[in-house]
Amino acid sequence: MAVAVALGAFGAHGLKEMLTQEMLDIFETGVRYHFYHAIGLLFIGVITHWLPDSLLLQWSGWLMVAGIVIFSGSLYSLSISGLRWLGAITPVGGLCFIAGWIMLATTLWQTM
């Protein structure tokens, strides 16, 4: 979450004069999803205390990490570089996020 805060501040202050509003919005989307999934990772960490051997829970966490790197990372890179083809990578990160949340929900459902 500290990285998300730092990148958010960098985007709001360091990139404000350098990027168009469209590119700033793209950067902000990366930061927003970075935050959401960092919170998800904290939640997974807490649940892991009670379910340390759950493979689904472990995969959920790794998929969220992959999603942050691929989804948010591609948006950060796209906004700073202007290379639009990087947007083609973004949905792969989104799929990682979706799969991670499904695995987390499945883990919770199985424990009920």
C-alpha cells in the first residue's frame, strides 16, 4: 500500500505538469486498482492466519500480486510512455484480479 500511496502522490504532483489529463486519468486508474488489491492482500493475509494451508488462498494472493504488476503496471507504463500497445496487456492483469477474488470467495465459502 505504501507503493500505491507513493505512486499516487507522484502522479498527482510529479506528473501533473508533464501528462495530459487523459494520461493522468489512466495513471490514476492504475493507482486506484493498486489500492483496492493491496487492501485485498491485507485481507488475505489476515485470513491466512486461520487457514495457513489453503492453496486457494495462496493462489488468490499471488493472482492479486500479478494483477497489480500487470494491470496497474501496464497503466503506469502506458501513461508515462504514451505507448498505447501497453493497453493490450492490461486485461490480463484484470483477469488475474477476477480469478484472485473468485479464489478468495471460494475459500471463504468452503469454510462456512
